[in-house]
Amino acid sequence: MPRRNSEEASESDHDMDVSSDDNYQSGSEFEGGVISEDEEEIDPSLQSGRPRSKKTAGQNEKISELTRTIINDFEADDDEAPASIDFSDDDDDYVPLPENMDIDVDDDDDLLNNLRNAAHMKRKRPKSASNFKRQVVNNKDLDPEKRTYMSRGNEAFARGDLETAWKNYAEVIKIDNKSYNAYKTLAEICQMQKKYNKCCNYMLMGALSNPSDTALWGQAAELSAELGHVDQAIYCYTRAIATKNTEHDYEFIIKRSILYKQKGQYGRALEGLQRLNLQYPEDSAITKFLADVYVHQKRLNDAIALYNRILEKNMNPTETKVPRFSWSELNILTELYISKRSWVAAINTIKLVARWIQKRSDETWWDEQQDCDAEFDDRRGEIIMKKRPKYYNECAHRPHNIPIDIRFKLGYLRLELDQKDEALRHYDFLQLEEDKSEVSDLFLDAGKHLESKGYFEDAITYLREVTDEDHENEVEYLLGKCYAEIKEYSIAKIHLLEAMKHDRDNNYLKAILTEVLYYTLDPEDTHLAAQLMEEIDQQRTKGDEEEVGNEFIPQEDDDNIALIKNAREYKATKKETMTEEEREEIEQRATRMVLDKFNRMKRLQEAIDQGHKAAATAWMNIASQLIDMFTSTKAFFPKNRKSTFRGIVMYLRRKQDMDINNRLARINNLYGGITDTSNSRVTLTAQTEFRGLTYDQWLYIFIQNALLVRQFDGKLDEAISILEVAFDVNVFIQDKARVMILRLVRLSLAINQQDFLPTVCNNIRYVLSLTQFSPTIYGIFMCCFGSGIAAWAAFSNYNHQKYFLRQLKAYDSLLTSSSVSGAAHVTVDVKGLTFNKELPSLLYIYACLLGSNRAYSSPIVYLTRAYKKCYNDPTICLMLGLAHVHRSMQRNSSNRHMQLLQGISFLLEYRENRNKNSTVYEKQEIEYNFGRLFHMLGLPALAIDHYNKVLDFHETLQDDPDYDLSVDAAYNLTLIYNINGNSKMTRELTDKYLTI
């Protein structure tokens, strides 16, 4: 972002009328007292603000508190009294009060009233004449005792004995609490001792004792502002202005307006500035202050209009007095347009004003080419000769150079319009400056702007020219980031390590450095990368454990208490509304950040695929930041999950209010069913993407983050919680393809968690419902219940039997083109399809479900149907053979031996088909299954032979124990040998295969 003048101002939406008052003196309607924080802000468009709100009676305690603050100083111990110092004998500061000034017995009450007024409290009403007889006494200045103490104090002060002077002045104040000279001298003593807060308090007391001393009010106000006592400073400036000493009004009103702006009371700040503007219409400083307040009020349009009016009056002079419009004012106006994101308007304004200042307003032909600024560089003569040859001699040598700040802004604006070449032409003028240190901040801004737009090599050129030590750390970070983007990892490492020396707690910096260290391929860098990722995890964990409510709030130092304390900050009942330009700027900045992080994640993917934990940790750290950003958007988590996602609702300010006729026409259209959104406050954004990433890419971030957390961190519960959040995002769950992906990933984690009931069953059922009659999904269903008692119990659930029976009937209805009772609804599109073959996978699953209940007659029926279609499938042959064998063993068959023989024949077919193109895994499987068959039939001799063949494969498969059946075969052999009393073989098998 281009640099801003310290006095530049900003934006607004509605102009504010300047109220006029010929009797205006102080710039405030509260000249007799400070303006309370409890009051409403003044609307400058009105003649007066709302009346003050009444104070509670309990606030009278403030009076005694203020009094004690002063008395405690007087009654301090001797060891706390200020030390003596030597200085010249000078008593010129002694200012006696008028001798004819009589003070009645209510003098103390007058001072308390002043204190009440200063402390934002209601003034005490004067005593009624009917209740009290006012007793007039002689002027206390004539009191001999007071004059004695005053004389002693002055003598001690003159000779540098501050301790004695302090005591005597304290006695004077005890006698006369409105002694102006005593307070003023005590303030000087405190200032000498660098006790500035007490000095400020005594200045205020002295000013209250002599309200006509404008200079003392100003000194008290200035010191109060330096000490942070804003309310007290405002009060003092108000009293100084109320003295009607016009010599200092300008300065005091300006400073008071700055304090009002600091407090957020922009209406009051504008009140004084606008009146000064009427009084000094040619003062450009007041205009800058006005624009600055407009900016803080978010009234950009008003700030722009203010300078445009000045420009218009300068270009077309009238009797109206306005400030002179020069390059400085153009710089401010351009900044305002940039803040409003009005790139084209800013460029046009620069061209218009530059021609006017350089007295070449007739050169309007330059506007014909909107994407070129050749009129300000060495291309000027060539283009004039080409387009306006007859004007060459007249125009070619006219002044055309512009200040470097204005030229820089032209480059900034061109880059915002994606006109990189034209922008670099302007930025290159920075290299021509004689003293580059004077434009170091412009080099930095140029580099940052180019980096944000993705022009990393060009950004490096300008960042290397920055010489400002205050921005050294930022420059090192940006250089490291740019070099990393262009894959110069060794150089990037140097700059990032330098940046981290001054910003050790920056996790984002550590993540970038970790990525760079991975690509340097240095073993030491790999160790450092792992250390950095560990620090990131520790800081993240520490941040989660910290409690917000346990923050330590230090007590206010007693020596820094003001007589007029700052009022509580006003808490607005409504959130401060952002302008459309601010929303757009925030959104674009967030989009740039998201795209930058996502690109880094893509570069880390290669390392993750190779199993590098440091890269995975860096990826997860970035993903967690993006997920936090995504989940903070309420539009993705509606109260009604059934409401269709149509985009993110953005509420915009209407361009103009409709008149009554337009409103009536709009109402008429609404009742007629016609909706006109041209003047609507609502618009929809992010319908297909969010901050530069499509919703499929956001889903990818959620899913991969969950899988990496499970794989590299081993945190299964955390991975599941990430997916659960994704299931709540409406833009995910309202798309079938995204839901399918989420369900499959959740299914895999549930299997890993052994959560078969209900998670595995629910998710696989959802997948089955969306992909009816899919052999692939049926295969996934069987894989979900691989092994274990819990998996078997979930697989054999009666609900599965009912579901697949209905699916089987539905397929049979399609196969026979007839209605089948109890069939499921066909959800797939079957138009144009012919069904003339059985679906073996569906028959196989249903047969297995029936067989899980140890009833084998029905499974044989469905397996036989599948066998007719797939008689060469080894799995179907195996299951059909086992069904016959188990059926024969139940003694329910009329010819058990023939059924057993039939079962064995199917098993032999299984062996034949399984041996085709078999590997060692299939061969071991065949031997184990036959060994288990004969073991079950009570033929141990045959079983032992097959089990031993299984053991022969042990040496080959010892590197793959998950698929080695040697342990199972050895265990079964020990059972056979134990039954037959062969303990020796049992011991040998146990020692060799069953002992860890």
C-alpha cells in the first residue's frame, strides 16, 4: 500500500452541514465545564446536541477524593519533600491577585464547585439567602499569617530551599485554597523534580484559581495530553478557549479536535474544525484535519468531495476563498481514491490535475489511450509526433515530470488494474533517485505490492533496495518468501533465518522456513525443520490451554492519577458498520492469503507422498488455519440444514433512496410476483468458490487434514472431529458427490476405529443406497467387515439380511420384467438398459448373510444361481462347497455322504480356479483351506499334510506377516498333536512359530 502523508485524511458516506454561530467563542457549548463522556455525540448537522444526562448522587464522593489528593501532598512526611536545588534568584513569576477582590465564606464551596465541574459532576447550587446570611470578610491576601507564609516560601524558593518553600506554600493553601501563586510555584517545583503528574494537577488547581490565565490552561492541557489524561486535557483546552483570548484559539481548537478524534467523538471534533474552516478558509492544514476526521468516520465520499470542491474552485476561481490546490493536495486526494478502491477515477484525477498544474490542460488527446501514461515519461515526444504531429513543436518540450510520490501512486494504480508493464515503468523511476534512502519506504511498498500480486522476481528487485532499518525484519521475511516462490531455496533459507531472529514466535514464518528447509536436502536442515514443527505444535497447544479470563490487569499507579479521570469508554449497542470498500478490501486480502497458503500446501504434497512427517506437519498447520477461517463463516452453518445453499449473503448500502412513486411501483410488482433486485440491499457471493478456492478444494483440505492427522499424529478422535465439522457444512452435504466422498472417508476411519455398530453400518448403508446394484460397492461392503468378532456380529445383523433381500427382489423384478412383492424401490436410472443376467455379487452377499446364521440350505440356492453365471469364480466355488459340507454335517440331508462329496467337488474346482496364475499367497491359502476342511471333518492325517505344506511357505512370507498363515496352521497342528499326546511336536511348533 502506498505511504500516506501523516496529515492525510479519508472517507465517508454523507456530507455534514457546518452550523454557523456568530457568537461562537470556544468551539464548545460547555464553556463552564468539561463535556461529560455520558453525553450523546453532537450531530454536526444540528444546531445543538442533546442535553446532558444527570449524575447520580453517589458521584459526590469524587469531591472528597480530589481534595484528599491535594491535601495528602501537603501533609507528606519530611523525607518525601522535594530536595533543595540551587538556581538564580528570580521572583518575576509572582503575580499578586487584585487587592480589591473580596471573597466570602463560601470561597471553599466555589473551589469545590470547580472540582465538581472538572470531575463531570453537577455544580452545587449556591446557598439560598433565606437560609444563610452571607458574611463578607476581608480579602485573604491581607491576612498577615498568609502573607508571612507566602513571603517565607518565596524567599526559600529564591534561594533553592525547595523543602522549606514546599512547607510554606502548603500552609498558604491551607489558609487560602484559591492561592494562584502558591499552586503555580508548587507546579514549578514538581516540574523541576520531574514529577509531571503532580505538576499537571497543581497547574490545573492554579488555573481554577485564576480562570483568566489562558497560558496556564494551555500548559495544563498540553501536559495532560502528554500524560494520557485525555478528558482533563479537553477540559483545560475548553477553559482556555473560554477565556476569549483569540491569540491561541486556533491552536487550542485544533488540539482539542485531535483529542476528540482520539476518543472517537468525531462530531465534536468536526464542530470546532468546521468553524475554524469558516474563519480561515485558505488554511490547508484545517482541510487536512477535516478530511482526517472524515476518514475515521468512514465518510470517504465526503473527504473526496471536500478536496474536489477545492480543486474546482482553484481551476475555476471565484470570490470564494479556498486553500491552494498543489501536488500535496493531489497526493491526499489520490490516497482517498485508493482507499475507496476507485482506481480509474484516481488515474483520471492525477492526469487532470497534473496537466492543470503544468499549464497544459489542452492536451486532452492523452485520454484516448486509457492504459498508457506516456505523457509523463520519455515516450511523450514519440507519441505526440505519431498522433498530433502538428503540435509537436508546441507540446513536446512542455513540463511533464511529476513528483515521485504521485508517480509511485500511478504505478500502484496500474498494478491494481493488472497493467504490470505500465506499473513497472513508474516504479523504475525510483531507481533514478539520487538519494535512494529518501524513497526507501516507496521501494518497500512497491515490493510488497508486487509480491501480493504474485510477481515475485520483480518484487525482489525493489525489496533489495530498502535501506530503512525499522523495516529490516519485514524485508527479510518478504525476500525469503519471494525466493521460496521462485524455488531459490538456499537464498530463501538465509533471509528467513534472519527474519526469525527478531520474530521467533511467528508460526507462519516457521512453517514457510520448514518448507524451505525440506527442499535444501541438508540433513541438518531436516533436523531443524523437525524442531520448528515441534515448536509450532507446542505453541498451538499452549495457546489452547490458556484461559482468556486470567489476564493480569495492573493497578493504576497512584502517582499517575489525574484530577479529571478519563471516562469509561463508551460501548456502542450496535457494531460499527464497515463500508463496502472496506469489506471488499478485507475480502481481497483474505483471498490472497488463502491462495498463498494453498499454493504452499500443493508444493508440500510431493514430500507428503514420500512420507516426510515434517512436510505433513507443515501441511496440517496451514490446513488448520484455513479450516478455522472457513468455519468462522456463518453462512456455511445455517440453522435449517435443509435450506439450499445459494451463496453467501452480503448486505450492501442502497445507491439511492427510492421516492414514493418508485416504492409504490415496487410494492405493486411484489404482489404481482415480480422481484426487482436492482435496488436491493442483499446480494449473493461465493456461489461456486470461497476466497479463491472451489468448494471441492475446500473439501479436499478437510479430508486430507483428517487423514494426515490419523496417519502421522495417530489422533483418530481428532481426525473424526474434523470430518464431523465437514458434515455440518451445507455446501458439502447438499452435493451428492461431496457427501459420497465424506461418507467413504468416515467409513475408513470407523473401520480403523472398530466402530462397526453403528458408524460403519450407517455409512455403508448410505453408500449402498446411492449406488444401487454396483458390484464395486458390494465389494466394499464385504471389505468393511474383514475379521474379528465385532465385525462378524455387525455383518450378520438381521437388518442387513432384510435390506439385501429387498435389493435382490428389486433386481429380480428388473430381470423378469415383473413386479415382485417386497422389492426395494429402484433409485438408479434404468432407461435404455436390458437386464438378462444374474448379479453374482448381490447373490453372493445375500448367501453369506444367510450362512452367517448357520442355515445352509438357503445359501446353497442363491450360490447355485451365482455359480451358473460365474462357475469359474474361486470364491463362489469355495463358499458353495463349504455350504454343502456344513449342510451334510447337520444331518438334515437325505444323503449326507453324497452332499459331502458334492461339497468336496466344488472345493476341488475352487483349488483348480485358484491355482490359475497364482502366487505364493494363493497357494498357501489353498493348502490352509483344505487342511482346515479335513480338520473339521475329523481327518487329522490329511489335515496334517496340508498344514505342513502351509508351513513350508513360512520362510518365503516371513517379511509379510499380515498375510502369512503359518501361525494359524501351526496352532491347529498343536491342537491335533496335543489330542494325540505328541507333546514333543507341540513344543517344537510352539517354539518356532508361536513364540515372540
